[in-house]
Amino acid sequence: MSISATAPVSNGALWTGRALSAIVVLFMIFDGVIKLPPLSVVTETMGQLGWPADPNIARLLGIIGLVSTALYALPRTSVLGAILLTAYMGGAISTHVRIGNPLFSHTLFGVYLGVMLWGGLYLRDARVRALIPFSR
């Protein structure tokens, strides 16, 4: 199925996709920005999660998250950004699994974000709908 043959979505579905994407973008901006300055709450939390309590590692993770989020927010690179953010969230999920955090509140939070991320992208991007056709 070509992109031109993809069924258009309704105006409501398009705005739902934009809203879902905006929630993910806003959360990821917060997540990335809070890791940039050497905040003790960030380094302490990283230590509790089994990461080195090093502000430079936090800063690197913040930059990776912000770059991936920027790529997701830009329509031309949104699919690449979605893939990178999915990988980023996979790392977070594996960290929470490894230390035995609660399943529904901590461990699956990355899954919830991933579903919103790809659902929002699916509703707002015809290229993704062409790749993943749910109906004929």
C-alpha cells in the first residue's frame, strides 16, 4: 500500500494523535532538562536505580533523550525519533525490571509512554499508517 492510498484519518483522530505526541514530548523535555544541571535529586535517584551517581552520566542521558525527542517532534524525522525514544524507554524498563520496582507504576511506565508515542505518530503520520495498516 502506498502512502497516497492510505486512508485519511478524521480531524478528531489527527488532533488526538497530536495531543498524544505532545504529552510524550512535554514529558521527555522535562525528563531531559532535569538531568542537565547537577541536581542532587537526579544523581541520588540514579544511584538508587543502579546507575553511577555521576552528573555527567545524567547529563549525557538527558542530551540523548532531548535529541531523540526533538527528532520525534519534527515531522520529517519523527519515525527516527520514535525508534530512538523506544530504545531509550526500553533501557528505562530494563532498569526497573532489574531492581524489582513495582510493575504497573514504574516498570510499565515506559510501555505506557511507548504506546502513546506510537499511537500519536500513527494517527498524525500517513507514512506510519501505510507501514502498519490495521484495516483494508
